[in-house]
Amino acid sequence: MSAISVLTFRNSRGDLVDVASIAATRVKNEFGVVLEQALRGGAIAITRHDTPKAVLISYDEFQALVKERAPVLNDLRAEYDVLLAAMQTPKARKGMEAAFNATPAALGKAAVKAAGKRR
């Protein structure tokens, strides 16, 4: 089976790998061969009119990719929980109350002051 072109993607280990591509028509006619190549190589890009439309990956590669995302979401959740807890302090509550009760002029003055500090 010859590939039309080669694409590059980052696999579950974070390595950049070349992925062979094949036309959807050939996948339909040679699915067993394409499946075996995906199992050996990790992935096959399926094209329609020379444009990648889908990727066939091995189940092991799929599991590894899915598993990689879970810790990231858990890390974000933990970071969010820390930020939320910090916003629940008496000082933060007082600041938010002051902001909500501030006049438009006071808010404008505070915004100008904050923008000046960033320069």
C-alpha cells in the first residue's frame, strides 16, 4: 500500500511522527491492510480529494491519548479551586463589595491607575 503524502502529528508520548495518508476509496477497498498498518504505525490519515478528513489510530494509541488529557483537566480543576478559595477571603469579599458599589467615576479612575502600573 503506497501513501499519497505524509503528515506529521504529536503522538501520545509527545513525539512528532510522520503519518502515512491514504485515500478514503482505498480504505474502503483495502480496510484490512490499512488497519494492520495503523496497528503497526500508530495512525493513518484518511483523505478525500487529497485533504485529510480523518485519522485511524490503534486502540492503544487512543487509550494513551485519552489518558493524557485526564491529568490536565484535574490540574486545571485544582488550580481553579485554589483561585476560588482565594476569592472567598474577607479581604477579597470587601474588595468585590467595594467594586460593585463604586461609582462609574471611581471605577474609571481605578482602571486608569491599574493601566498605568502595567507600563
